[in-house]
Amino acid sequence: MEKASVGSLPGSPASKKNPAGERGSGVRRLERSASHGPVRAAGGEPPRVRGRHLEGVLNKYTNLLQGWQNRYFVLDPELGQLNYFINEQGKSQKPRGSLPLSGASVIPGDELPHMFIICAANGEHFKLRASDASEQELWMSQLQHCVRRHSDTSTKVMSQAEGQQKNLIHSIESLPSRGPLSSLDQDLLLLKATSAATLSCLGECLNILQHNVSQATQHISQSHIPGHNHNQDLPTEKPMSGWCGARSALTEQLKSSGRSGTSPSTGTHPHVPTSRCKEQLHSAEKHPDPEGVDPSEETTDTEDNEEEDLGVLDDQRNIILHLLSQLKLGMDLTRVVLPTFILEKRSLLEMYANFMAHPDMFLAITGGSTEEERIVRFVEYYLTAFHEGRKGAVAKKPYNPILGESFRCTWDVPRDRVRPLRTQAPAPPPASGEQGRMADGAGCYHLRFVAEQVSHHPPISGFYCECRERRMCVNTHVWTKSKFMGMSVGVSMVGEGALHLLEHDEVYVFTLPCAYARSILTVPWVELGGKVSISCSKTGYSATVTFHTKPFYGGKVHRVTAEVKHNPTGTIVCKAQGEWNGILEFTYSNGETKVIDTCKLPVIRKKIRPVEKQGQSESRRLWQHVTCALKSGNIDVATEKKRQLEEQQRTEERQRAASNTPWKPKYFIKEGDGWVYHKPLWKIH
């Protein structure tokens, strides 16, 4: 039996003390069974309502260890907030926890008698229990009234803001186009763009909050497993074992070692690529390039992907502001011509190739001895691929590939570098004078990449990468869809890829995350977002990878979490978390742990033919004049060269339409809803 105070109003008769110093009739003795049954009142009064003010004791589910606990709740109808304290005496202190009620939902719970759940718009929720049905009804009715009141207020405020913003836009557009105060004045354009973007963001926030409440309500109402609560009112216990304990240990190891890489105990080393491997030449003779490219013409790429800041030049800002003023929330940007100065000096097709910057990790996938090991290696490779592919803190837009444009490159990967990061440390760099002997003896695997723009509307790219010696290849088709989102631009990567491990007769199907360019009026930066999947139908293993976008307030950027699962048994075999462009922490079901710092992973540079030896439609030759002008800072020349390419594409499109000649890609063929390389490895072997 346990004593607790009851929700009587301050100053009410129930709260007056008797001569003995004890509370009078307002003191209730609360009884709870050993099986955590519902709270029962033994001679006390129920909570009282003064106006819309309500307070009293409720049973709250705190966490898995502590279970149900008595807490003192206070409903503040003016602030639209439900606060709770350890007991009534703690009301004078800071609340132990609180829940905003605007946009929330209040639903009955069917796990236990007299239970109800409050789902807030921010994703948090309280699981509560009253002492009886009447007390449950009282709390739920008052909470629902408070929710409606504050939700209606939010909608009314939003409606008023929309009306004021429309009046502002109308006033600006009514001004003359010339004169001391014109509709094209820089400050007015900025005001117009930012007001529209701010209002759009507020609208999106409300939609997201409402969606979250709906999803949370549905999920919780269908769940019969107590214990999931983001508002635990007890201090978090130190993890004793399992995933959380491993994560804490890994972090401490990383801090103490002062370095990271494939494991906390081993450092990283720069990779010294072997540019001429006899094994690679023999392989080229045995397996000639299907497209007839001579490997001896290729040289190690010396270009980097770093991009300088946009700066804040007035003429560039005016162009962006004028462009933003013409856009509407949700507008598809596929056909919108963007300013040249925001372009990145590479094609989108080449950006896809840079996802293979760690080909040693890619080739190690098929070497896994078990099905579990292979999908774990794939997830490790997948999470480390985005850092180099999306290199640079400044968000710039790669060239939109021209229809029929292609990009080709290869990698020479030393055989002794292809090893699992999970169980072995990478080999140290060769000592002075040993590099030649390594090239002669160890040899290299040869990895070949081909990408092509197979469609212009919609803009679809296909890319294919294979290693014949390892009998593995990956085929992917991606359709990029851009959307204006106020002060940011979102790019959805529609499509999927398939990794084929021919030695094991396994196919891993995967999707790609969305990309967002934030702060487009100042110095834009890029982040990834969304949930992607990796699955193998033959083995029954799958992985879910979530790229977390930064919340509006607080929070970290570039966060990613992943979970690898064996679906037939429901066993989670690996978990990962961290930053996709920073430190990643892996924990495995066998107790093994690992930390990978993507910034310190050695990069193996691709090999590419010189521009003069490339075909007319290959990316670097096609865009060479635009790239050269951008490098020299001549935006006008870059804009003109880009216009010429786009006009040439439009002319060719009109000619095909006039002759009723459909476009036929060179390297890819359409199969169903996707595109497949015309000479894939699985059709040859």
C-alpha cells in the first residue's frame, strides 16, 4: 500500500489541514495491486474543476523498469499545456515534464481499465490511468476541450497570416516596374520571397504536426505493448548491456584513442594506389572492355569535388530573389532554368560514379562467408558511400545531363586492400620501394563504371558497375524530381538499384535517399533525408536506413541510423548510427563493435580517359567549356555555353518528333519500369 496526495484545488476545503497537521478529507489513500492494477481511491474526493482548470493525481507509465507511477498533473488551459510533478508538494518547482496540447489527440487506451493516451504534435505521448471511469471521462473531456481551443486558435492565426501576406504581395506587385520605389527593388523582392517562404514553412509545419499526431495515434491505439514513452520522468539509467552499452563504450574508446577508422584500436592510413598493375592488364586481355575502351588510355583522375562558397554578390542575390518570387510551394523544378553560378563543376552522372570512391569496401561484400556477413558488409559500404559522392559543405547543383550523355571510368583496386572491415584492419601502406613489388605480385581488381542519361522528361539516369574477377555488379536507374519548398529545394531520387553477387546467386535491391539544399538565400548547404531499404529475397535479410533531417530547433545535422534484420526470425543482427559524413558506430549481435570515420577512409581515385580521347557525348568533353568558364569565374561565358548545349538538345528533340523517331539509348535498355545495362554480367556468366 502506498500513500499519495490527491488532486484537490489549492484553497479548497479538501486542502485545509487539521490540528494535527494532516490534510483533512482531501487526503486519499491510493491502493495499487502487486500486478500494477488500476489506482483506487479509498475515501478521497475526485479531482475538481474550477473553470477549465484541472489538477490531480493520475497513474503514469514512466518506463520499462519503473512501470506505472503516481504523478500529480496540472492542466493549464491558458497555455494549452499539461504539466506533471512527482507529487502535489512539488508544484512550486519546475514541472517534471509537460506536453503541449495544440494539435494533440486524446484517445482511450485498451491495455488496462480507465486508461487514456495523449499524443502531442511533437511526437511525444503520455500513457495515463484514472482511478475510475468517471475520473477518466472528466480528464479526457477537459483535455479534448483544451486541444480544440488551441488548435482552432492556430488555424485562425494561420488564416490571418495568409491574408496579410497576400495583401503584402499585392501591394508590392502593384508598384511600377521603374522608379525610386519599384516592384523589382531588391529589399522588396527579399521581403516578398522571405514572407512567402516563411508562410509556406509554417504551413508545412502544421501539416507535419497534424500528420505526426495522426500516425502516432494510429500506432499507439493499435499497440498493446506498454513501455514506449519518450517522456520518461525518471533519470535515464546507465545502460547495462546491449546496443546502448556498446555505443557508449565505442564513444569512450574513440575519445581515448584520438583516432578512428575501421576500429577504435587502429588508425587510418592514406592509400597509395597502384596505377599500373600487371594483373589488371592480363585481366583486360582476358576480359576486353565490352565498349572497346583501351585501358592504357586511362589516367588517374586529378579533379576534386570541393566547391567554394557562393558569396553574396548583389547581382547574384537579385537573380535568386527574382527567381524565388516566381516560384510556388511544391512547384516541380525539373524544367526551371537555374542560374549558372550555382552550378557544380561536374555532371550528375559523374556524381553517381563518386559513390564508388571506396571500391575496396564494395568488392569485399561478396567475400562474406555467410548471408548475414554479406548484407552487413553491404550496409557498411552503403553508409560510407555518400560522403565522397556528396563532397563539400556548400550545396551546388551538378549539371543536368543531356539526353544521351554518358560517363565512363574505372578503378584499379589492390587485391590486398579487399578485406572485411569488420574483422581485419587494413594493410599498412607499402614501405618505400615496395610499391612496385606490390604491383607486380599482389595485382589489382578491375572495376568498370558506365552511366548514361536514358530519358530527358522525366530525367532518368542509368548507371552500371561491375568487377568480373569478383563476379559482382550493380545496376541502378534513378529519376530525379526537384521541388521548391520555400527556403529550400528538395530532390527526390526515384528508382532503385540491384546488387548482383553471382557467386552466391543473391540480388540485393536498394533505394536512395532524398537530398535537400537548405538556406538558398545565403550560403546553401546540403543534407540527406528519408528512409531507404535494402533487401535480399533469397536470404530473407533486409536493412532499413534512415537519414534524419535537422529539426527546426536544436538537433544535429547529417544523422543516420540503420538496422539489419533477419526477417524469418525477426532477429536484429546489426545496428548503426552516427553521421553519414562523419563518424559511424556499428554494433553487431555477437557483441562485436566498430567505429568508422568516413572523413579518414582512404579514397581510391577513379581512372578516366583524357578529354580529347573521349566521345562527343561523354560528360567531361560535353561540358568542358562550361566547366572551364566556371573555373575561371567567367559566369557570362559559362551561361552562354550552357545555353548552346540546351538549345542543341531542344533542336534534336524537335527533329526526332518531326520524323517520329524515338530516342534509343546506347548502353541501357528498358525492362518493365526500369532500365538495365545492355551487357550485364549476369547475362554473360
